[in-house]
Amino acid sequence: MSAEQYESLLPLATAERLGSYSRATEADITATFGLYEWNMRAAASVMELTFPARPQGYSARERSSDTSGTPI
């Protein structure tokens, strides 16, 4: 994307969301969004690796403490 396209996205993002990325890149808009995108991809990759482990790791102790009444 071009710097102009990134500029058009700024009103849609909060200062809290992009602030640390902007400071890390010395307010370079293209670098800010590039770093943000890299971070989101890295986070998604970690979630992809760890999410399947949770249902497989559902222990007998957790099943026995489930009081919802619905079968697991």
C-alpha cells in the first residue's frame, strides 16, 4: 500500500492501537503499518500453533469439574 492509502486508514485506528508502532518507527506511516501488520501475522501464527492444543489437552479433571450439564 502507498503512504496515502495508509493515511486514509488512520482515522479508523486508535492512538492506543498504533501508538507504540508509530513511536518505534519514528512516525513513518508506511513503517508503522508494516510493523503492525508483521506483528498481527506473528500473533496469528502463534495462535494457529497453540489453539489446537487446548481441545486436545482437555483433561479428565476439567471434564469432571464441568457443571454445565452439556456433554463435552
